[in-house]
Amino acid sequence: MRKLAGSPEALKARQEAELASRDVIAVWDAETPLTLGLVVLEDVCVGGSAKELFFPTGSDRYKIKCSMSVAAYFGADPRRMADTIDGVLSAGDRTGPPIPFDHEFHYARTVVDYYRGKTGDPRGPGTGEPTELFSAGTIELSWDQVRSGDTGEVIEEPRSCSPHDPPVRRCLREPASASVAGLRREYGMVFKITMPVTNYFTVWK
């Protein structure tokens, strides 16, 4: 499996998947009011299994499957929530796919109105402060609750990196010294974008 994970085809697919993710993060950093503070990338290759007879998961159909998950953490000013989310939507109006949220997204406009004090809970009465925007199959944008006091949900620290063992397993945290708590101390609050997991390389049996 290590040989397949280190093959030229796998390396090329891995580089392309990582570059695509980094390009998206760069657009968010450049075009939105958010300030990039931390990027976490996990890249894992798993070997297929022997023939599965009783509980088929499909893992007996491939020799190797490699996938990548990427998340980016940004700092923002909690006093400017409405302007920040509105700025994300304006960036989406301009850029399209890298930022899959724009002013045509009714729920997102309602979230902006909520933070401007123009409307009640966006998900319906009693549902409380929103925590995310997502669009099926694309990026998820989540953030610290800033109106809910000490009981508010906040973005958690990324889980600690699993052992680094390239090319089978890679885990990057950039910069290594950064933390969600540190971003929160510096900027006041944290936003996170989570990209869909990319299955970038598969060798079928």
C-alpha cells in the first residue's frame, strides 16, 4: 500500500487536491472580511480489505483509497457580525464557487438581519443564535456564538494531529504554533470553513 500511496499518480493527485484547497482558502482570505489564522490538513490513505461477505462496506473493491480533509480558521471582530457575514455574501456575489454563499441565499440574508437586530431567530422562534451556513456538497461556514454569553457554542480546537507517516498519512497544521484560543484572544471570535472531504486517489482491484 505504501508503494501505491507514493506512486507518481498518487503524488500528482495529492498535490492537485491540496493546491485546490489552498486556492479556495486564499480567496476567502483575500475577498472576505475574515483574517486567516490557521489551516489544518489531514491526508490519509487506507488499504482495501479482503472479500467482505457479511457486512459489505465496499472496501473490498479497492486496493487503496486516499482522501484529504481541510479546514481553515479565521479571526473576526464579534462587534461586527452582521457586516462580516454580509461581507462574505458580497464576496460570494463576486467570486462564485470558491465562496458558495451569496445574497441570493435567503437564509444567509436572514442571519445578517438577525445580527442587525431586524429579525428574530433565523431558524424559527426559540431556536437561538445561528452557528453556521452550509450548502449541500460545498463548504460549511461556522462561527462562535457571540450573543449567548458563557453558554454559547464556540469553535473547538482542531483535534491533535495523528502520527505523521507520509505518504500514507500526513497531518499539517499551519502555523504549528497557532490555536483557536489564540485567534479568539487576538480578534475576539473565530470563524471556520470546513471543506468537503476529497477522495483524490483510488486504485480499484
